[in-house]
Amino acid sequence: MSSESNPSKASTASSEPAGGGALEGLKVVEFGRSLVGPVMGRFLALHGATVVKVESRRSLDVSRLMGPYGKEERTPDTGGTFANLNANKFGITLDLKHERGPELARRLMLWSDVVIENMGLTTLDDFGLGYASLAAENPGIIMASGTAQGHTGPHAHHPGWAVFMFALCGISELTGDPAGTPQYPTGLYPDLLPPRFGAIAILAALDYRRRTGRGQHLRVSQFESCAYVMAPQTLDYQVNGVVAQRTGNRSSWAAPHGVYRCRGEDRWLAINVTSEEQWRCLCQGIDRTDWLGDARFETLHVRKQNEDELDRLIEDWTSQHACEDAMRILQAAGVPAGRLSDGRDLSEDPQLAARGHSRVVDHSAVGRFSVESPAFRLSRTPASVDRPGPRLGEHTEHVFRDILGLPESEFADLESKGAFE
């Protein structure tokens, strides 16, 4: 049941999974910062795992400081990015530098089946909380570590941020106008690709443990996850000696291929014609059958030679139509075409609504807002979005007292001495 039908669930603390699901009963501790670790944990939490997110007031998760903000006041509890990324998780604060911090963290980690972390190559080892130390006491434990460039090699100790990875992986070199400079694409894709590999690896490790009783340490490389999408360009160089160059919105195997201005403020339509049949459909759909006999456009080869003129003519037509109207005309004619959506378009998209892509939840600091569901659906145990990401330290007492069984007096003493900062 989602919080749309039961809003009170958004703030209900329980040691049981938020909504059951395929991973019900799985216990996860997440030392995740920014996106890589939290997104790995998010997939598990939305499918029923009990995920405890560990933070520190002294070093906030970066995504708590990312917008958009639910209210005018910007606090660690009002960041919409964090509230979305950490849906269904329990949130605690724990200072690992406190004299009891590593001991309490270890107790929590040994309670879990899976530990997720992206705190740096040696951070947990420095506190005596690395995989080898935990596995010596619990051989079945699984640890998934998000790293910048893996745990071996000459650059293993280099830190990783999305903007650097865009450059390092070659994505920036291929993004932008051929006559301009390389560009960083909008969006933190280098942070969002690795956790998808990591989530799959965790499931594989769980299956291995089911069969053998043994856990293992998974190392997810941000660099390698991003280099994966550059495989065609890498192979072209290795086989043919060709170094790919920026092409803007152009394609070597399609014309017209690009985005075209439509009527209205900043409204655009993407068109992708890859076959002669689609070209005929385009000409018929926009009432320009005269182009079918035009020597400038009769084949893909000559259309590529006259692409500037073709793009100008296409935009002469699109600029006279609203984006949605132009899209419907071309799609009805059999031409691949789609609007360039903004946040408003996505919020009102009928296909996303029909799929239940977003679930509305209540957050005591952010207010009522939508949380994304995974892009895949399990037919028997679909994901459940029951509550948004936790407020800072929201479940500290619940986790340590109700789940780990820490006596009330001991918890109060540790709290007064700053262990839970």
C-alpha cells in the first residue's frame, strides 16, 4: 500500500521492510554518500529490504544539500534529491570518530546481510570495519564498495566525481558542437551507472551465498562503468584507428537527425529518419512530396551532403506547429519523432502516469511530493514506495534500541556523549 492511500505510513518506523517484496527479510547497512551507494541501496529498499542508512552530522551526505527544496528554507531535511534517492530507508547518525563509534558500527554491520559503502578506498579499513575484518567474524557477509577507479591499478586512490568521470571516460569529448568546446552533459550519469551494476552484483552474490554459505566483497568501479558505454568508440579506434569526434546532433546513419525548434518558448522536437521508407513517410506527413524527386535528398548519402539545408527546411515546418502537434503528425505518418521534455512534461506524461512511475508520499520537512519507482516491474512483487528518505538521524533510537537491543540507559549515555552526531 502506498502512502497515497495511507499517508501515515510515511513517518511510521518499523524494523520490518517498508512494503514487503522480493527482498523481504534482507538486512542492509549503507554507508553511502551522494549517489553511488545510495542508489544501490535504493533498489534494495524499494523491493522490501530493510536498509539502514548511516550518516554523520559532521559530514553530511552531499545529496542532502542538493535541490530542489520542498520549502523556501534550505536545511539538510528539505533537499528533494536526498528524499527521493533514499526512499524506504531508515536513517541514523553515528560518529565513527567517537571512541564507541567503530564498535557500534561493527555491531550494526554484523547484524546485516549486505554492507554498501562508497566512503573511499580505505576509510572503513581505517576504522577496523573493512570486509576482511567483518568476514572473519561472519563469513556470509557481503560488502559492495563503490570506488572511483577500482581497488587496484595506478589510479585506484584517485577520488571520483561525476564531472571528472565525464572527462576521463571520453563522454565530454564527444558532447557538444563540432566547432565548439567539449561539454559536460547535464545530469550525473557517472554516479547513476555504477549502482545499477552494483545492484545486479549484490543479487548475484546473494545467490552465491544461498548456494555456498559464503559472502564476498564486490568492488564497483565508476570509471569502468562509464567506459562501458564508450565501447563502440573504443573498438573503432582499436580496429580501425579512428578517433571519434564531436558531431553535435548529427548521425552518420540518419538524416534528418536532430532537434528542431517548434512554436512556443523553448519547445523542440527530435526527429530521427534512418530508412528510405521513413523518409517517404516524412515527406508525405508534412506535405512535401516534392522532396521525393529532389536530387538533393534522394538518398541518405546526398541528404548528408545537404544536411544544413535539409535541417533548415525541416525547422521551417516544425516552427509553425506546437511541439505536441508536430510529434503527433509525424508519429501518425510513421516517422520516429518525440518532444524534448522538461520537468513539467514528465510530471504530466500520460505514459509515466499509467505505469505508476511516480508515487506521492508525505515528508514532514519537504511536504507532499513524488518519488520515482524503478523503471522495471516485477509481476509478483513490484516495488513499493512507502516513505521518502529519512530526516537526518530520524531513526537512530529506533535502530539502536529496537533492532540492535541497546538498553535505554546505555543509549542515553552514548547520546549525551556525542556518539550519535
